Amino acid sequence: MASSSPAIEIEVDDRVVRVSNPDRVYFPEVGLTKLDLVEYYLAVGPGILNALWERPCMLHRFPKGLAGEKVHQKRIPAGAPPWVETVQLHFPRWNRTADELCVTELGAVIWAVQMSTVEFHPWNSRRADTERPDEWRIDLDPGPECDYARVRRVAHVVHEVLDELGAVGYPKTSGSKGLHVYVRVRPDHDFTTVRTAALAFAREVERRVPDDVTTAWWRKDRDPAAVFVDYNQNARDHTIAAAYSVRGLPDARVSAPIRWDEVDDADPRDLTVLTMPARFAELGDLHADIDDHVFDLAPLLAWAERDGLEADAVETEEDA
């Protein structure tokens, strides 16, 4: 929907961000505008900043709102002010580089929203060493015939296995149909190794609840009513929506951090741009202390060796 509303200036800490077309409707179903998105990200500022801090970040932009084209953008949009920071990444498959947004202050998030960004998809590594992830991501991805009750059951098994490992997991809704759990790890390993560890964990969850979980790589081999524990989200250049990121869905859902004791009751449909500011004001950032709980992947790598999960073989499977 076109908008001719005059630009406004938003103060963010010591920055001033000019927001053009603030009344442009981005979510027609619920009537949310670009300014509503700006105000949402300001309301959850400490949370989105913690989720994106110094990570290369891919942007999902909707220049005309959800009714228009969706743009997956690796390179930072043209016209960035000099204070917006970036990190250069190399993509061997195309032998190209890209300067991606690297958030170090809330003003950069608001500037990205001004540039029509709705979703923020950060890497699981930071710019100090982009080839060494410091975040292990567990993605519970329901099949087309899988209900959310099964996702919840699998989440409890994930929690059980993490507890046995001595790992602290931080759950969040995906903002769509699934759940994510993040675990902070030491940046000691490359993507292939972290991905192999993630596969070893997924196989253990599958062993415990084989009727609910699949780790089959090919979709044709998966039970459509099962939850796919998508270990591949730990591969290089694979990203998923950040904690507190809005999703490009008609009801403006958010990928929302939740407590483990909320898994059975939290409904992703209730966690939206409209409801999250009040929740954040009450609870704060539920992932705020994730850096205080760093897990050593050694037990998972021992499981991988036990199960014959060789890193090279896993990487070949991805490339296939």
C-alpha cells in the first residue's frame, strides 16, 4: 500500500534515524505500519540487540509490505550511514564477498527497519571469527501433518537430554510452526564440526522418541507427522530468525523467547508485535544470560564418533 506520509526522525540513544513513509502498512491483516515495527523493535531493544550482537545478519525486507515482494538480502542496503557497522564474508561457492550488517547498537536495527527490514536472520558466529560458531541451534521443524502438541513433547525430550549433558538451553518459538533452542558454545570448532555435534544430538532425541522425531535428510523419507530435528541449521551460511525478530506472516508473529515451564501453554499465535512489548516490559530478555552458560561440545562429538558420524560424510550429504 502506497504512503505519502511525511518522514519522521527517531532518536535512538545518540543516533537520529530518519524514517520515511512511517504510515505505510506492512501487515494489512492487523493494520501494522512501518512506524509500528520501529516502535516494536524499540520496545524489545535490549533483547534484539543481544540476539544480533556482532553477528553477520541477513535481512528479509518487504519494500512494499507483506503484499509485495520479499527480498532476501545479504549485502547491507545502499545508503547506510557511516556509523552502521558491517562484516565482510566470503562465499566460496560463488567466490564472492558480501558486507553484511553487523549490529553493535540499537540504531542499526532501527535503520534496517527504515530500509523495510521485517526479519533479522543472524549467523551463529560473530565477526571476531566468523568461521567458528559460538551458538548451537536446535530447530524443531514440524512436518506438514505434525501438530504443535507433538512439537511440545519433543521439546521436553530436548530439555531432558540437555540437562543430562549439563547444557543450558534457551527456547523460543520460531514465529511460525516450530520451536528453537539455543545453546551457547565455545568458538573452538568450525561449522562442519558443530553441525556434526548437532546431528549426534538429534539422533539421540530420535532414539528416545522414534515415533515423534525424524532426522531423515530427504523430505521423501520423513514421516509427515513427525518433528524434523534440523541439525542443518548449524551449517555455514544457514540462518534462522533471531530471538525477538518479527516474522513475515499476516498476524505479525514474533520469534519469542519463552521459559521451559511455558512450553506447554505458550501459543505462538499469541506472541506478536502487538503483545510482545508488554511481555518484554514484564519479563525482560529471557535470553539475557545465555553468554554465562557456555557448553563444551566434547560429549556430543564423542556421541558422533560412537555413531560413526564422520564430518566429511555429513557435509557431503548437505551438498547433495
